[in-house]
Amino acid sequence: MELDDFDDEIFDDEPLDAGDPVDLGACCVCGAEGDTVRNIVMLNFQAPIGGEGWACMVCGLPPNGALAVVCDACAETKTIPDDLRYVVSGLAGNKERAAIDTIEQIPFEHDLSRHPEYHPALENPEIFMARPDFEPPAWSRRNPFYILNDEHEPIPASLLEWAEWFENYDNRQVARHEIGPLVVSTVCLGLDHSFGDGGPPVLFETMVFHNGEDRAQYRAYTWEDALECHNSIVAFLMAGVAPELDGHSDGHSHGHTDTPTAVERVEKPKKKKR
């Protein structure tokens, strides 16, 4: 595919502006319709139609979670989910409903042991870890926080050290390029995204954006692998050929399996934000 074909072939959906009307159908509590029916609620049981609900990439949940849409008035005055009469059936934009009393409410919930942001040890690690009954989840049995030294090598850090290092964007930027409407950005996250899978920490991420919308994600173990992935994508795009931009790597390689090796390196831009 040629670069000129991107808009027509891959990126044909225009992102919504803040003022665009949203039509999600009837409120799942009161049945009202209109532009105030704009609150989407993720429920903790399975959707009527599998594959067309909410999902979580962090803990690996498939898109099987039930959804409800609620108007502003019900969101403010009703108890959700107790007052729900309906749930969304299929995709929210299809505006189909299923009566909640006809749904077998099979539990569907996050695995919080795979969500670093929810673990109470992160709120006050010194006090929490001193408790005799403290048992960290598998992913946190090694330190999840890393910073880079002058040689771009990751070294373990405390939460405060990581936060201070992360605050300076220049510390974590690997490379950034703009190619027409596309932006290729690679950074060091400083947080281990392997979630205890037994391998080395997954710390680097390359994102491809089109007009501000993310279109692809690649993760890597090292600065060198991340830069190689970044340069491969940039070289491919600059040649006018579109790589596969409709997926996410699993972090076990330096990039998408369909991304070619760059034939030439592109210098890192200076002082640009992601």
C-alpha cells in the first residue's frame, strides 16, 4: 500500500470532536433518548453477546464485559447497577438493548493483581511492606520501577526515584518523527509491563499516531531494540509503504513481526514532545 492511500484505506474514520452529537440510543434506566444519554458504564458481568463488550489489555480480559448507557439525570440520581432495566446488546453504537432480568450475570471482573496502579503497596510502600501479612502479587515480586543511566541501560529504582526521573521528558524520549499526518514516537516507560511473565522487564514503547489517534503499539526490552523498531517503522513509512498498523505487539520482540528491518538509520530529533 502506498503512503498516499493511508487516508482512504486505513484511516477512513474521522475522530469525533468534543461538540459532535453522540447517539447511543435509549438510557438503560429510564428509557430517555437524546444527547444526554452519553454515560457508558462497564458492568461486572458478561455481555449478552460475547466479543462486543468492554475489555482490558492490562489484565488480558477479552471484550466480553457488559455495558450500559445512562443519561445524565440517571447518572446523578440513580444507583448503578441496581436501578438498571436494560443492558447494551452488541456494540453500543448499534443501540440494541436486552432486559437485565433476562441476562445470566456471569461474573466478569478485572484481575487487579495484574494492575500495578491498583496495588495498595504503591500508595505507601514503606508502611505497607512492613506489615507481617504482606504478600505481594506475582508481578511485583521484582521491582516494577526502572530509570535509565547515561548508557541508556535500565536500573531498578524506588517509586520516588522513578517519579523524579519520569517527570523530565528528555530522560525517557528515545526518538520521535513526524511523517505527514503520522507521528512515530518511542519512549521509555520506566514501568515493567511484563507483569511477571518470567522474562526481562518490558520498558520501552513505540506508538504510531495518525492525527492524534493511536494506530499501533510496539514494546521492547532495551533501548537498542526500541530504537531499531522505531527506525524500521520510520524507514518503511518514508519509503511510502505502510507497515501493519492495526495491532499491538506482545512485548516479546522488538517490534511487530511484519515490520521490516530499517535499511538506514534516521537521526533522533531534538527536543520534541510526544
